[in-house]
Amino acid sequence: MSGYGHTMSSTTVYRLLSAFACVSATFGILAASGCGNRVENDASGDAALGGRVTIDGSSTVYPITEAVSEMFHEEAPSTRVTVGVSGTGGGFKRFAAGETDVSGASRPIRKDEQDKALEAGVAFIEIPVAYDGLSIVVSRENDWCDGLTVADLKAIFLDPSEARTWRDVRPQWPDVPLKLFIPGVDSGTFDYFKEVVAGKTGSIRADVSPSEDDNVLVRGVAGNRGGLGFFGCAYYFENRDKLRAVAIEGVLPTPETIESGTYRPFGRPLFIYVNARSAERPEVEAFVRFFLEQGPSLAEEIGYVRLPKTIYRKAMTKFESRTTGTRFLDEAGEKVHGPLATVY
């Protein structure tokens, strides 16, 4: 498996291995709800599968996808699953070119990305897989900032910004230089943050330290007293010994606030997009079914928030019927806004 530098702690690995004992026992029963004459997903059938499943995309979705692929390998050891992490935008570029079977995304597909895929003959199935809370974090050495507002984030991150030190944000805070660590421009997390903070016309300041690797961002913030950064909640939950999350508009990112929708405006759904033609290959179909069946519990183990059961049932129905397209663009190509349960 190619992880491009991403790692999980020994605690997470232990939890995943512990979960696997239960998953192995139930997999045959859960996967038995096949569809017509498509691939049979019992243990013996998966063990005989060959072929390859190629995945790329979001660094936020990556921990879930990698965990699912590791467990799927136990069921289908002859199937090669490769997982890349070039960011949501980078993943969609490869996906639209027909280079990958599955693309992870920390935001819905954009119109330009959909158009490129359809022009290349790549129809896709959109599948939500978990909730995330984009987390704004500081170093453990930062003992002054417990919370920020969206207005504060605009003052810090938007170009041009006069905030060079924490005192420039609020006069009672120390004269410690601000050091900003942010996802790269190919990241869906960057896109989501920019949409919330900068809107359609604003831009993010240039004097930041970007990386497509969230672990690099974790180390950057943790190692700098004046550091401030943002990424998916799983990376925060996994590194709470090194980082502190700051409340946004008085609310901290927790599984409860993310699931309830009170962690606004940074709660969001995560997705995988499946190439509809690839889905006809037995190994891809088996992998996606496995993802939908085991992904929710793995997402929770890693630190994300599972979706309501009704959403997963709808996603499975969409996949079985090969219903293509996105629910987040209307017929005119405009974004559809609203809670996942309403849109989906």
C-alpha cells in the first residue's frame, strides 16, 4: 500500500486489528446481500478475486480508505489495492483521466471536475462515507488562545492580512509571531476552508507553509509556539497530546458536535467517487461493498463520525443500481447547499 508518508499511531493500529477480529466473523453474513448476478461476496469468493483497485485523492479520507484496504486485503489477498494521497483536486484530475477506480474527496465534486470526467467518458457514483469536522489547531505551548471566530480567521488568513503576531489578532494576546500551516491547494480541505473564510472573491495569504501531507502540518503546528493550522478532525484526535483544538464560534470539534451539526461552519461530509465502468469489475465491486459495510465502524475507530444508517442504505442502493452523478450540483451546474441528510 502506498501511503506517501502518512502514518497511524500504534493505538490506532491496535484498535483496527482488534476490530478486524469482529469484522472477519461477520463479513460473510453482511456481504451476502449481493445484487443479482454480480460478484458473490462471500469469503471464499473474495479470496479467489484477483485484479487491482486503484485509489487516490483526499488526505482527509485517506486514513479511512487505507484502513478499509488493509482489511479488504485479508479477505481478498490476491487483489492489489493501491492508495495514493494527492489531495481531493489532484485525485479528481487522475479520476477524470480514467487513471483510478476510486477517488476520495473531502468536498463534493465541482462542476469543472464533473465536466472533465464526463467529457472523458467517466461516469461516476457518488458515495458519502463519514462526517468530518475541519479542526483549527494550535500548539500545546499556546496557552492564550482557546477560541476564534470566523471574523478572526478572516483577519488571520485572508490576503492582505496585517496579522503578523498573535497580538495583532487580539491586543491581550502575546507578541508571538504567527506561523500558519495549511493544506496545499489541491486539497479539498483547503477548498472548503477557503470557501467558508474567503468566499468567492477572497484569497488566502501567500506567506503560509502548505503541504498535501497532514502529518507535516501536525508536526509544523506542534513544533511552533505561534503555530496555527487546520485539517480533518481525525488528525487532531490522533494528536491531542501534541495539539489543542480551538473553539470556533464557541464550539469545539467533537464527535457529538460534528454529528449534531452544531460545529458550524466546519462540519462536512466526506466522499468516495467510484468510476461506474470500474464498478463492473468484480474486484472493484467487492471492494466498494466492503467499504460501505465496514467503513462506518473503521471511520469511528480512526476518529471520524459515522453517518446515519439511512444514508449508508441509500449509498448502497445507489451503488447497486449504478446511479451516477452528484447530488451537490443542480441542472444548471450551481452548487446545492444544505445538510447531507437533506441533499442526499
